[in-house]
Amino acid sequence: MTILYFGLARDHAGISSEEISARESITLEMLWTMLIDQHPSLELSRRVSRVAVDMEYVNDGAMIPPNAEIAIIPPVAGG
Amino acid sequence: MIECRILATPLDATALIAAASDPACGAVAVFIGAARESSSARPGDEVATLEYEAYVPMAEREMMAIAEELTAEHGIRNLLVHHRVGKLAIGEAAVVVVVASPHRAAAFDACRLMIEELKKRVPIWKKEVFDDGSEWVNARP
């Protein structure tokens, strides 16, 4: 799966995107745990961010398919 | 007609108004959001520039979803939204919303709701850049 980081989350991750290999679907909870393991500062993003899977916002219990595009979406500020 | 775009070039409000105008429409409402010199996060400090970024394909898709809801609900004929990304000088337009409808009430309502919903859910981020640092807008809990 591809992870995209934006705004404050990109600052916390220190990168704008990365590939994570997953053979099967994982929960959003598992994904956050993996990401925070790699980039501990992302814990701060987690408290305020939403997540989009294939360009749709998902909720806490979501399952994420192995080839999904995930975006970490800190509070938006368009306009 | 609905058109929702993220652009890295200066926005042309006049061109959008021309594109929205329609013989069936007696009302054209316009909202322009411009880069402001003052910051809510650092009152009293002057913003030097603003930097916008977007998750472009999702941002265009979310704007489209909002625009489609509003045109259906309010009987809107034409709704166009252009949002800029990249580095903006103070005073430059960050977003332009143009709504054309037969009568003014629907045009005003849809124009306002378009920008309010955009601010809530469209994945666009804004960084205020000061002489001595920068701040992502709305990012701190």
C-alpha cells in the first residue's frame, strides 16, 4: 500500500510518501501502529488527523486492502 | 455546468464569472477568498506569504461531490470553484466560487455553503509563513 503524508503529518513523518508491503487487509488501528513505529512523531498527527483510503474518508474500524492508497489528512484549511 | 479545479497558477475570477453567466440566470454570486496578512495563531505578527497544498485528485473529487449536492438541492445552473495551491502573496486569491442561478437567494445560499463545506472536508492545507518561522493553519488541537 502507498501512504501519502500531507501538511503537519508530512512534517511529522519526515517524508511525503512511502510504500508498505502488506499481503492482506489490515485494520486502520494496525496501520497507525506500523506508521508510528517507523515515525514516532506521527503520534501527534494521529490525534488530529483523518485517514482517506482510495480518496474516501474512513472511520476507526475500517479495513484497508493491501494495494490501497492511504492519505493521512491533518485538519484541512482550504479557502 | 459544474467545474472544480485545483490550480498552481493565479486565479482569474473574471473568466469564471464569464463562464458561469447564462441567459437563464438572473443571479451570479461570487466569493473570493484572499491571502490575509494577519494570523489567528500568532496575533500581531505579520504573515509574509501563504503556502497551500492539496491532495489534488481527492480535493477535486470532494469539491465535485459538494457542488453536485448543492446544484441538485438549490436548483443551481452553473457552479465553478477554482482553488489555488503553491506560494501566494498577501492579497492574492486563494479560492474563487461562482454560482449562477435564475434567482439570487439560491445563488447566495449555494455560494456560501460551497465555501463552508470546502473548508470542512476538502483536503487542502495552508501554511502561514512568518519572517521567523511557519505554522500549519488549524493543525494544533
